[in-house]
Amino acid sequence: MRDAQGTVVLDGEPVEPEAHEGEDIVVEGAPGNAVTEEEGIFSATGCGLWVQVPPLEPGEHSLVIRGRSGDFSIGVD
């Protein structure tokens, strides 16, 4: 988590990410979900850079996400 870096740009404006350093979370899985393929309630640890996107007006929008930590990187448009 210390190496995590990321940017988010919504409609040309940066959105500041918040760092979360490992918090206990509870996940409720639906049958056949992509993570466990099982339904049920699971405990996990959530960490990373997170953003909250404000409510958007109807219409087209642009969202660009870039992030990396160690050997892992991601880019979403």
C-alpha cells in the first residue's frame, strides 16, 4: 500500500483519491460471483486508493483511472 500511486480524472477535472491502509470489511457474495463463485458473507481486508464520484448529470462523461503499486498497474477509460 505504501507504493500505491494513482490518478482519477472525471470530465477533465482531477478527483483526489483517498488512501485506505487495510480495513476489515464484510462482503456479501451472490451465487456465481466472479471472486468466490459462492454466495455468503465473507470477511476480508480492503485497502488501496479509493475515490468517490459525485452524482452526475444525465449525458456522456469521461472517467480516466490510472494506478500502480509494485509490479501491478491498471488503466481504465
